Amino acid sequence: MIPRVLVIAGSDSGGGAGIQADIKTVTMLGGHATTAITAITAQNTLGVQAVHAVPADMVVAQIDSVLADIGADAIKIGMIGSAETAQAVADALEGTGVPVVFDPVMIATSGATLADAKTIAAFARLMRMAAVVTPNLPELTALGGEAAVRALGPALLVKGGHGDGAIVEDRLIDADGGETVWTHPRVDTRHTHGTGCTLASGIATGLAAGLSLADATGRAIAYVQAALAAAPGLGAGHGPMGHALNAIPADRCRA
């Protein structure tokens, strides 16, 4: 059966991050994406102009609908939208028994705030049920640092993209404290919108397919690097990556 990944996240009207990036990533890595949309955003490569949160009961209704019929082999959580939704999602996912990848989205690439203090405080319950949490460096600081996250039980992927220097270091710290480190040259591009969403969804797809956490993470990192290199150059700001990796469009594949 094709790996099934339920993505719980916000919608990005610019198509570079959020649910749109998640679906493209899961599809390109061989899975089937289902969704529960937590928020609708009006955004482009220059920033986020408006955010409309989906009511928590509607978010839960989407989750219940998908799990009751299609099911899931892994779950990826991205933008939550509110503390109420965080608690409702945690309630809905209790007992599902599948790995959860939690990307604690707080600030968009453009700098727009996507989670207030109450929402960030509610992240603790989601981190407790996660197989791995994938914050960038500013998000990790807002969560209280490595020790605070690890005390809640999940593996932790410390993403180095917000660091300095020509080499990016990503560190995976498993639940037992073991570390796996990936280093790679920084891709020189402003088209980095959606890197965190893409990486987390890539990991979830690997876990859904039965890969180990380290193997799923390594494959997802490689996919992000390839998608950055294939960015189509859209927009005047932080543009989307090239999730399709310059694949030949289907309409050109006819015999």
C-alpha cells in the first residue's frame, strides 16, 4: 500500500509552504497526502498579509474523516493556528499509534508571526506525543532549548539553516541521546520559502514507508537540498523551492 501521510497545517496561497508544500513533498517522495487545514493565509513571497484560523472543531472533523476511512501511516503537524486547536489536535491524535512529526511553526520565512505565546505554550502536549520535533534555531530558542524539548520525550532535529557560515549542520538527537549529524554546503538562493514544511513532510513520508528516523531524515534533507537547487525563481521575495525537481510535465510525456 502507498504510504499514507496525514498533514495538519495551514494553507499558503503562494504555494511555497504549508499544505501546498506538504502535498508536493509527500507526492514526490512516493506517498499519498491527506490534509486537515488549520488556517487559511493570504501570503506571497513578500510576506503574510492575512491569516484566518479554521475553527478547532472543523480541524478535528477533517482529522476524524480522514482517519476513519483512508487512515494514516504517519502524521505531520505544522502551523497550528491557536492554543485551542493545539489541544483539540492532541485529543484527536491520542491513541492513533502512528509516528508524528511536529514542526513547531512560529515565524514565516518573511518574518510574519504565525503563533502567539499561548499557542507556543500549548505545543508541549504535541511534543510529548511526537516521534520527532523539527524546530529551526529561533524556534528551538523559543521552546526553551534542546534540554527543554528533549525532556518531553521526542527525538529532536536541530535544523541549521538559520545559522551562519557556508556549511549547514543538521543534528538529529534520538530519544536515547544518540546523535546523527549531516553537513552540506549552503545553497546560495533567496528562494527558501517552505524549507521547514518540506523537510518535516519528507521525514513523515519516510517514516510512513517504514524507514528508520535517521534514514527518513537523511532522505528528506537531500530532497530539500535538491528542491532548493531547482527553485524556479518566482516572486520578488523569498520564493518557493522547486519541489518537482525539474521533472518533465505530464503533458510532454504523451507517446
